[in-house]
Amino acid sequence: MSITEIETKARELQELKRLREELEAEITAAEDAIKAAMGDAEQITAGAYKVTWRAVTSSRIDTTALKRAMPEVAAQFTKVTTTRRFIVA
């Protein structure tokens, strides 16, 4: 692929990402409007759609607190990985 073709693809990629951001903003706005309409209700039926908005509880390890309280244990269970980051600027 030539430099010109890469430039064209990079321009296309940035435009697609911009469109994605616009769509994500619209999706968030639609979700927020539905949530506002639901209030405290966990479930509603709207025509053919069943909409649920429930609290979900999960447990996670607070790695910052673990590193502070038991750095040797945190180090023992720390896994290092390497990835390649792709950025078009």
C-alpha cells in the first residue's frame, strides 16, 4: 500500500470514528431519555419492547488498596502483558 493510499485510509478511518462518536452520543441520549421516563421502575413494556434497568452488584479487587497494603502479594499476582497501540493522529 502506498503512502497516498495509507493517507486516504487514515482520513476514512478518522471520519468513521467521528461518525461513531456521533452515533454513540445519540445512543446515550436515547438511553437517558428512556431511563428518565422509567424513573424508579426496573422494567416496562413499550409495544413490542421489554425494557429493563436493574441494579447489578459485582465484587472486584481494589488493586490500588492491595498494592498499598500488601505490595509483595500484589507483585506476586501481577501479570505483565505487552500490546501494540494503534493511533492515527
